[in-house]
Amino acid sequence: FYVHRKKDYPKSIEYFEKAVKIKPTLGVGYSNIANSYAAMGVYEKANEYYQRADDCGVESAEWFYNKALTISRSGEKDPGLKIQESYYRRCLSLEPLFFRAAINLAMVHRERNEDGKAEEILSDLISKSIYRPEFINSVIQRGICTMKMNRFAEAYNDFAFAYVFAPKNTQVLCNLANCALRLFRLNEADEFASVGMEYAKIENNQDILK
């Protein structure tokens, strides 16, 4: 676990392989090997070990979340994103405040243009949350959902709330400008757009220097 947290994934795989040789029914061992392969982008091997973990009866929120994430990143066939949805829902049934799973489940619904369902998931998450980065992300994502449904006043309120905690977030600034424009607050729209452009230039220059 220590080397996995340090992102030394080959070493993590080596140690967990030794563990499952000693105890072949150690589902958590297979699960962590799968997580390491997934982190390295070796999705075929990750899926192989996720299946072994499943065969051992692993039932953890983290396992279902990582399996859904691997399907998304590997390009595995998933018509209508139904498989990912099922894994995220199983994850949340075990751990209802698994922020990343709830946000990703909402994104699944957004991909299917089910913005009302996405908004419902994010609102439920926000109502149960205290401040943390995932909480602010939930607010931003809900704002995007309501904006897509042309509910610009509600979206503006979400983005304005996020702006208090993330005043340099170019996505927030861009969406605030968009909502302000739709609400005919032209001076605000111009101000948010100008500030967003300035921060975008700074980010772009930093990327070039890297």
C-alpha cells in the first residue's frame, strides 16, 4: 500500500503478486494489482486482475469506482455508458458520500443529455457535504447542468458561490460571464470575461515554460 501511494506502481504490483501467491483468495491483492495497472494505463491487464478480484468476492466502493474508471479510460465498449453507471451506483450504495463516484455518475448522465438527473445527483451530494475540493467541483458541475437547461439565474448562483473559493478558476469565470450575458448583466459579463482571459493567458504562459 505504501509504494502504491508513492506511485511506484511496478513495485506495488511486485509486492501484491507475492501476496496473492501466498494467499490466492486475497481479493484485495488482485484489486490493488488492477489499480496499479490502471494507473499505468495498462487497461487490459487491469481488467484481468479486476476480474480475479471479482471472482474472490470483492465488495468495496473503491473497487467498483476503479472498475468504472478503467472502462471509461480504456475505451472499452459500453453502449449508453450503462456499465459505468452500474458500477458507480454499486459504489455509492456501499459508500453514499463517495464524491468522485457521484460526480462521475452525474457526468455519465450529462453525456446522455440527462441534465435533470445529473443535477439531482449533484444537489443531493451538495446537501450532504461540508467544504472540500470535491464539494466545489459538485457545485460547478451542477451549475453547468442548470446552464444547459437554460436556468441561467440558478447556474449563475452556483458559479458565483464557486468563485468565492476558486477566484482564479478560468472555467468558473467563463461560465459566470456566459450566465451574466444571458441575464443581460453586460458589465458583469465583460468583467468576468476579461478576468478569465487574463488568467487563461497566465496559465498558457506557464504551460509553455514547462
